[in-house]
Amino acid sequence: MKKRHLRALSFIMSAILLVGCTTTPTVGTGTQEAAQASETGMPEAAEDGSAGGETKETEAAASQQEFPPLKVVKDRPLKVGYLYSNLEAESCTRSYNQIRIEAPHRGWELTEVYFNAQKPEEARTGMQTLITQDVDAVVIYNMEIVGIADLILQARQNGIGGVQIFSWNNQLVPGVVANSCQPNGVAAAEFAYYMGEKYLWNANYAIITAPSLQVHVERTDPIKAIYDQYPGMKLLGEESLNPSGSESMGQQSYNFTKRFIEKYGNELDILVTSYDGAAVTADEAAAQAIGGTDVAIIGVDGGSETWSHMRKGGNFKYSYAQPTELYCHKICNLVEELQVQGLKPGDEGCSITAFGETIYSNGKIIDQDHVPAPN
């Protein structure tokens, strides 16, 4: 069995850090760009994709300049709105707790608005509430923002800094100041090489992901793309989680894992899941397998709940820890720079060089032998 390759390794590979922090301009596409051009009075794009002779990069820069300057507040506490939904995932809770620490520490007035992720109209109502309350900046966490793109434009027209902070890589809509997350595709590639080396590029693997959510596919498709180049790496199966299904994604992951193990037994070496919640329930399914199994389960996110589960020594052996608190901290720094200090993108000391950039932060692979201690 291929497990002999894992046992033959007498050392534990050290975790490979992600590439250094970079920022990448992100531009709206399709109808969003057209809508922006219409609202700002810019020339429409020509048939060849150009904008009246300008490049898309130039067009994007010009369109950002059409917005009024962001509010700069020096004589009173900055008013910051926090629009959020799901607190079931620990990564969401970590961000929520962090901004509740950051705001009073910086002397900000924080207005929290919760919405039900299953009811998109609540997100619109929440965003409209923050605009009506005339906050200075809005921080949005963990949501697809296309459904409120028009309200983000409205906020920017009012001088409100619409910034995002979430772990989802996403195409930013016009008007968004910045995003903060990890480069999930890079994390996936790092995991692919890390696990490939552990098995000397000779292993059977399966994948559980959620194709309807962009970030989940970014965490799994690069692994497949890399393993496709190695004859010894064989994909046994792939299952799709449905966020809107009658069962929770965790329960779906449990069921898929159970079927994988029943079908392949110890021939399944690696089970890739797109987030730690799925990895936890996959581990529970593996623990109940008749005769046991030696599958190595990997997930993404990290946090105290993940570490607690990994300390039990089951099959959930590897997690990619993303620095959720750091995402929030960097966004709060940016709000301070732009709307308290009065800096502009590209100024010395400003975290971004242009509106619409993403501020990336490094993550790290954690294995069972190096799980962070409690607290």
C-alpha cells in the first residue's frame, strides 16, 4: 500500500510560508464596468475592449478618481459600520471579535449590522441602514458583494469608505476601497507540494469542495492541476458540497467521506477538503470506519476549534491556518490611514497604491505534530 511511502519518511517537513505580501489591483468586469462608466460619465468601451483608446488599467484608475474624496475625520470619533452574517464558522467569529477590539482601541464608534446570509435582501437593508446613518466607513465581512454593488457605489458617492475584509478572494465591484485576505490559490499549491513530497508523489487522493463558492474552488482546483502532472498521483473521486442543501455542509462532508472509505478503504491516502469544518466531520466519519483507515485529511482555516480537534490524534492531520485577525487589523490600519490621517493610495505610509487593491497576508501549514498549544 502507498502508506509505506509515508512511513519511510523519517523527518517532518517544515511548513513553507506563502510568498511575501503583495497587492494586486482588481477591476470590476462586464456590466459592472459599463454601469460605472455610465454613472461617472466615462466613455463606453469600444468593441475591441478598449475604453476610447485607454487601457483597462487606465480606465480603472480614472473611474476611481470620479468618486468624491473619502471622508477624513480628525475632530471626532470615526464612525465605522460592520456588516456581517454567519458567525457559525470560527474564522467569522475571529474577525468579529477582532474588530470589536480594534474599534474602541482606536477610539472609533462601531455600528454592527447583522444579516441572514440566506436572505440577500437583508444584506441590502443592512447596507442601506449604514448609509442612512451616515457612517464614515463600512467594513463588510464574508459575503458575495455583487448583490449590493449599487449600494457600494452609493456609499462611495457619499464619501463613505466601503472596505471589505473576508477570506474569500473575489472580484471587487466598483467603489470598493480594498480587500484583505490570503491568496487561496497559492495556499492550495503549497499544500499540493507539501503533501506530494510526503508521499513521494505516489498517492491516491479524493476531494470534497463547494463549487458554488469561489474560495472553495480556489483551494482545491490548483491541487488537482498540479497532481495531474504527476503519474503517481491518482484522483479517486470528487464530491460537491451544496451550501443551500437540506443537510449542512458538515453533514454532507461526513456522508461523502463515509462513502469514499467504504469504496476505497486504505487505498485512499489523502482526502482534501476545502475548509476545516468539512475536515472535522470527515474525520468523524473516518473514526467510525469498520477496520479503521489511515487516510490523511487536510483542511483550511485554522483556529482554536481546529487545533482542539487535531490534538485528538485522528485522521484530520493537516490544516492551512489563515491569519483572520491580521486581515481585520490590516483593514483597520487602512481605514485609519485614509480617513483619519488623510493619506491617499500611493502615498508613503499608505497600505495600498490604488483603490480596489487586495492586501494579502501569509498563512501556514499546521500538522498534528506542531499544533499550537491551547490559548
